[in-house]
Amino acid sequence: MTTLVALIATLAVAATPAKTVAVKTPSVGSPVATLSIPRIHFDGIAHQGVGAAQLALGPGHYPSTSLPGQSGTVAFAGHRVTHTHPFLEINLLRRGDVITVATGWGRFEYRVYREEIVSPGNTAVLRNVGFQQLVLTACHPPHTALKRFVVFARRVA
């Protein structure tokens, strides 16, 4: 019975439409959010932009995607083995893991629903879908740029 109640509660949260917020686009290089990813022991600041200078600081927000809390897809890239290697263990993320994105305008929780390995030029993973989505990308396998490991998470709170 307890399991059924927990399942119903989980479905109710997943079915609740996530509210969106209006935010001014940050300048390249400025802090955008703090990412908290317990499974891979990462808590750190993400900056606006995915250029070399921004990724040297930690995860970078793809400027072509939504900001956290807005409708659509919000996406961050991060290194696995160089600089601060924030996404070193991105491949350990599994369905159901929670990722929290905190900003000056709100705190947003996303639940991982799938992972995929794609070619570096595959930008389709950044497209908007019919719900608020978080995408994390990193080179794969480590020490190469042959592919990209991509994690998809759906906003739940």
C-alpha cells in the first residue's frame, strides 16, 4: 500500500505543470546558476556561454537554449577531464536521479529520464520539446572528443 501511495504522489508531481519565469539574458561569462548533481558529487556554478573561457570555469550554459525556469530546453556543457572536470562521471547518472538548478530567480528540480551518446555535431539534443527539459552534455569517452554523452531530465519542481 505504501508503494502505491508513493507512486501516486510521484505521478501527481510529474503531472503538475511547471510554472515558467521571465528572465533577462545574462552576459557571456557571467554566472547563470548553481548546479547540484548528487549522483556525481557535483555542486558548482555554471556560467553563460560554452566557449573555451567559460568552460574553463566549469559548466557553461548554451546561450541558444532557454534559461532555467523558462519553457523549453535549458542545456549545459561541461568538461570530463580538463579544467574543473565537472561532468567527469556524467555517465553514472541514471533514470530517476535528481538534478537541482538554483538561480537568482528560483530553484528548479529535474529528474533524469534518459541518456544518449551522439556525434559532436548533433544539435538536435538541444531542441525544445513539449515540456521543461534540462540537457547536460560532455565529451565521450573521456580524453577524447569523438562523441558526446547527453543526459536528459524533465522538470518536476
